[in-house]
Amino acid sequence: MNADKTLDCVGLYCPMPIVKTAAKIKEMKPGEVLEVVADDKGIKLDMPAWCKSTGNECLGIEESGGEYKVYVKKK
């Protein structure tokens, strides 16, 4: 999946990936896609919940080798 920006959250644990995502999304334009790379498996539940509560769209989650790539589209 193509993303406009990438946010590296490897080594960070809840709630920091969400906190950093919220800050990065504020810098982006509506419709842009942010790729969040993390190794905290909690992101699989936390990011879709955050997207639902903020109105942003979780486009999908890819898992590979203990890392997760989450794609968030700004509302």
C-alpha cells in the first residue's frame, strides 16, 4: 500500500504509537495516508479504535516478522 508519510514507532509501547500518530496526522492534509510501523501487537486493536473515535480511516494492517504496518487515512 502506498503512503504519503511514514511514522516509525518501533520500540514504543502503548500509548505512544497512538500519541505520535495523532500528532503526525495533524500535520497532514485530508485524504493523505500515514503508514505507522510498530512492533507492539497492541496496535492491532488500538489503532482501529483510535481511528473510529477520531473519524480517520484505518485502511489496513500488515504483519511481517513481528512488525506491524498500519495505514491511516486522514479524514
